[in-house]
Amino acid sequence: MAPPSPHDRRRKDEDEDDPVEQMISRTGCAELHYAVQECMAEHQDWRLCQSHVKTFKDCMMNFQIAQKQQLMKQQQQQPTASKSAPS
């Protein structure tokens, strides 16, 4: 029996606990990630998939920027403990 293809993205029970899959799903970029993988499986040449890679990269960058902005906003809204503590 042939080993499973590393590009086979059909969901299996053990895939449900994959931390990388979970992280990508939380970004909202999962479908773009799967498109990159499908392109790679189809063409077997990463150079032919650069448009998919760029789209996925842009999605991930946008997510990271939004996360950073949200974190900075939360930090600005929280008063620092050192300012409110008596000397």
C-alpha cells in the first residue's frame, strides 16, 4: 500500500488536534492555505504557485497587523499598576 500523500488535505480525526491547522483556522486564512497546498500538489513546483503564496502571505500579514493593533489598544486602555500603586 502506498504511503499517504503529504498534500492530501482531507480531514481526518487526528487532523482535528493539529495545532498548526488550528492556528491557521483562527486567522481566517485557512482556505488560502489549502489553495497553496492544492497548487503545490497539482504542479509539484512551488514557482508555479507564487500567486497563491502571495495571497496567503498577505492574509496572514493582515491578521498579524490586526492582532498587533488590538493588543496595543488593550495595553493603552489598561492603567499601569505602577502608576496607581503608592510609593
